[in-house]
Amino acid sequence: MAYRDATAARRAQLDELIALAEELRDRMTEALIERLEVADRRRMDEAIATARDTAAGGTRDLDAAIAAHQALVVTLEQIIATAPKLARRFNRHPRRFPPEGRASHGYAFPDIYHSGSMSFRDEVHRVVQRLDPEARIFDRRQNYQLRMERPYLVDACFHYRKAPMRLALSAQGSEMQRHVTTYWALWVLLRPSAPELKVYPQKLDDRLLKLIRMRRDTEVGAADFDRFFIIDASEEAAQRSLHAEVREGLMALAKHDVTLVVHEQRARLQWCVDVDTTAHTLRAGLDTMAALRRRLQPALLLHPNR
């Protein structure tokens, strides 16, 4: 009877360790596992495999199974203890774009745009310099070639509301045309934890593809926004990224063929307008990107305790 009682006690101890290991493993998110050091990931995988193999032996070697699961619990607790440090790094906002090209206030390549575009370019330069007196306005980019058909009319890196921005602007038109169309691209640096996302105006073919379930369109619960835009993102990504301020900015640019893409820690906002209607769209774009960076919720590397 004593032998049976000792065996039952060891079996109960093993069951408790298995339950504890499962609880610890359930707390760990996929984002945490992806960001572990290679050695920590290998150590965890080996501990899980050893615990699984010894548990499969049944009651023949309970002591080995108990020791393996104790080692697994210690390993998981050590990994969970690193989560706050990894989370700070994962959710830290970058402060500025990496250096590119040579900063200057004059252009080295030939002015291929007509005079109306040149005066507009100078106006945008002044706006950027008012926003950030330390803005870097580029006159030559790395790998620039003279055969480049249409270099950027404006290319600048600056800060707006403490957010590092990059603005690239090109124009299309001629002296014979009454209006010049400008094509804007605005980037902002986001947390490394920023989820991938694409938002763009809904067109007829998108509606047809949605009907046959070949187009993903996540909704955020704002009727006008959901009706006008396609949101190609997971529900979690849409809820984390598209706060009310961001949605308002996108709606303000909706008639200008606006597109928002978040990919690899950067958000890119694109739109096109006539030169005559540009002033308010730049401010709307800047406010949208600043709000996206500010309101983007940090990612959690641990699930809360149940």
C-alpha cells in the first residue's frame, strides 16, 4: 500500500507540473516566441521535447518525468521573465530615419519641371522648414542617375509633433496644361510591433471580389469609413491601428485616391491632388500619420493570467 501511495503522490506531482507548464506556455504569445534569442528558443524547444518524451513513458519512470517537467517549468519562467525587456524593445518608437543622400537646400539634378512646379516646390520647402527648422531637404539621393525620368520634386526628412516623417513629392503636367497634378508620399516610422495593414478606397471590382470571398475587408465599426474603404488587415491589426483620429484623416483625403500601407515598421500614406488644392491635404496627411504613430497600441508579449 505504501508503494502505491508513493506512486500516486509522484503521479499527482507530475500532473501539477504538467498543468503549470501548460499555463506558463499559454501566457506566451507568438510575438514573444518570435523575438526570443536563438539560444533561448532552442533551450525551450529541447525542454518541451524532453518533457514530452518522458511523460509518454507512463508510470515506468516517474522520477525522470518529474525532473524533466521541473526543468521545463524553470525554463519557461526564465523566458517569461525576459518578456518586459523584449516588450520595451519591441514597442520602442524609432526617433529618426536613417541618413540618406546629401542634405541641402538646393537641387543638384536638372530641373525637369516647369516654372509653376518650381515655385510650388519652393513653397513646400518653406512649409517643411517652418514645421522643422532642422529638416533635411535632399538635393541628391543615393544611386541617383541622370537618366532617371522624373526625380522627386520634393524629398525631405523632418519631425512633426515629435514623429519622424519623410515626404516625397512628384508632379505631372506641362507648360501647356492648366493644372499640375502632384503625387504625395508621406512616411512615418512606427514601433517594430506595428501590424501590417493596407487601406484604400473601395472600387467596383473590390465589391465583386468581396461577394465571391476573394477580397478581405475587415470592418472597424464606423459605417461611413467601412463603406468607403477596403481594410486589408486582421481584425486585431485594424483595431490597433485605425483609431478615430486616423479614420478622420483618411476620410479627409478620401476624394484624393488616398492609400495607407503599414509594412516593416513604416507607414506610407499616398494621395494625389492638383497644385491648387494641395495646402490642406498636406496638413491632413501629417495629422493622420502623427495620430497613427501616437495612437498605435503597443503589442503584448504575454497573455494576462487567467
